[in-house]
Amino acid sequence: MNMYDILLKKREGEELSAEEISFFVQGFSRGEIPDYQASAFLMAAFLKGLSSKETVELTQQMLLSGDSLDLSEIEGFKLDKHSTGGVGDKTSLVLAPLLASANVIVPKLSGRGLGHTGGTIDKLESIPGFQTDLPMERFLEQLQKIGFGILGASANLAPADKALYALRDVTATVDHPSLIASSIMSKKLAAGADGILLDVKYGEGAFMKTPEEALLLSKMLVEIGEKSGKKTRALISSMEAPLGKAVGNSLEVREAMDALKGEGPTDLQELCLTLATQGLLMSGQMSEEEKARHLLVEKIRSGAAFEKFLQFVREQGGDLDAMPKEKEAAVFRAPQSGVVRRIHALPVARAALSCGAGRRKKTDAIDPGAGILLHVQEGDRVETGDILAGIYTHREEAVSEAQALLKDSFVIADTVALPSPMIYGTVYYEKGESVFSPMKGKING
């Protein structure tokens, strides 16, 4: 077997065998296959596509290229959650303690933000003293004690994926559903949970731009997970507008805490409750959606979910009382009266980035208190001069850039637009295939 023949076969659109995919991934991981041949493989896969069988095998081989977590000593159903990323997406900070309060174990490995999407680890590190790199033994003890924990992902989980992604990034082969799905799932499978709950975003603030693209990716993700022996389910949700009102690290931590108290923006509360309901059903503890949701609502009302979050912060060394007050440097006001018809996610994200809330490149430092805090959401009526958003930054030069970007974010009109669906639907696995169930009645705001 040699790489030239594998490239020729894929160039002609033929299906590769498991042995051929293994030869490629393991050889590339060992440095035996040069970048130029790996790049040729990626382009051939991008142009000719990968079958379901090839996609699953590619995922498995990337999984085998590194370590996997062993969570077998932890009793109970272990659920990992993954979001494909978006603007103001702080759902992990709400979902993990909420599920843990309902006896679902949530071992979560998260990443940092890059570009317009924020990272869970950056949000948590805005809490003074919070540790995201605990020794594994201590992490397992924490799972036993409080039911969840969130760590930074190890560099040795699916290292072949990391190396291949670096090539995809410079060879215009990033945005292919099979390559995206195998990249996500190789890392999720390595995390060692019994089940994987996915929040697949679509819209201008997301990687997938349409519900149809998100559905295609969701079906692939669920199929890979199930064929790899993991209970897997995907929720498809909108990222046309920012999620909630806070975009920025410590601002989002505060908003997540509000949601755990049953306060704050309704779109964030609704998405987190819907995701948590699916997670509770996946655990097998409950079989009826309405009863599962009711239990989770009670965990919020009783304070049990918020108490889990407080325990979590203490266990990982954080001090919420020491969080500095964010500095509001300026505000953005409504240029006219009317109804907020749209809040475009991408300009809001770029405004937060300009304030120092994110990274344009991996080496950039983050200002934990920087960001944008929306004062309104879609459908709200405003008058000329009303505050639409607060700009939080220590960079004086960032204010004018943020103002200009926010001007592009808000669409104010005379009439109310029909609310766009917050949740498009759910993908689950049944009788050997991924099945889509549309969501009814859940709307943004």
C-alpha cells in the first residue's frame, strides 16, 4: 500500500477502505506522509466527498492517534456537550451545572476562542483564580463530588485532527461537512463520555449559514457518534442574532449566573432548558420530555442549579467576589424610533473583538472585562436616543470602531418582523439512521 495509489483512488471518486484511511492518518501522524500528499488527500476528499463509511473511519483513526479519557470509574451516565460556536454562546456555563443538579455527570473539555466565536475556557478564566488545567486525578474526584467539571482540552486528544486542521486552514478545505464532522467527533469521542449532546448553530454568527447546512452536519455528527458506540443527539439552533445580551467573557459569566437563577434573557433560558431536557432524556433517568423539563425548571427555581455552579467555581479555585467590575467606556444609542427588527450577530461579535474580548490570532491577550452588552433584543420598541448597547473596553481607540460596527448591527423599522425560530429541530438516531424532528412553537425572545 502506498499514498500515491490512495490519492489516485480518491481523485477518481472511489471509496477508500478502512485500511487505506488508517494508512493515511497513522502515517501522517508519524511524519511518514509529507504535507503535500496530506494536502492532496484533503483536496480530493473535499472535491469528491467522503462516504458515511469513510467519514466514520476517518474519525476513528484520528481518535486512535492520541489519548482518550477513561471515565469508567465514575458512576452514572456521563454526558459531554459541544456547540459549533457562535456569538454570546455561554450555554455550557448554564447547561453543565443544571444537568449535574439532576444527577447527570458532565465531564466537559473546552477550548479557547479565536476570531468572532468565544471560548468557554476564556470565559471561565475571567473569574480570578479559576483553574482550567487540573490534574486528571483531581478532575475525576471533582466529577464524583459535584457531578461536573470543565477543563481545557489536552493537546494529545486526537492530535492527528489538530495537524490536519492546520493544513485544511491553509488549503481552502475547512468547510466540508465530512471533514468538519470527523474533526469535531474525533475530539468528542476521545473525551470518554457515554453520550454526546451537540448544539449545531446556523446563521450569520455561525459556521453553517443555513438550517439545511446545519441539518446535514447534524446528521453526520449523530451517525458518527452512534456508530462509535455513543448515544448522540443534536439540537439545531439559530445564531442569526447574538444569544442573550452579553458578548464578552466576564459579561457572559454574569449572564450565565442570571440564567441559573431563572433570570436574564429568555432566548438563553429557553435554549439551555431545551438542551438540558434532551440531555436528561439521553441519560435514561426520564422518558417523558414534559416531565424532564419540569424537573429542570424546579432545579432552577429551588436554587440547586445555581448552587452547583458556585460549588464548581470553588472546586476549581475561582473567586466570584474578586471579579472586577467591567468598565463601560461608551454607549450606542438608537438613531431613530421604531422596532428592533434585527440584531446582526457578526458585527456585534466584531465590536466585542475590537474591544479586546477575543483574539484575532492565537497569541493575542484577552481583556476579560471587555465586550458588548445589549440593552435590547429583537422585537423591542425603542425611541431615538435610547441606549441599544454598552461598550466595555479599556482601549480608547476601540470605541469608535465598536460604534461603527454596532451601527451595522441594528436594523430598526416601523413594523415588527415575524420572529425567527430559535430552535429549528432535533436530530436523533433510530433504526440505523439519523432522523430529523422539527421543533414547533419555540421562538427567539
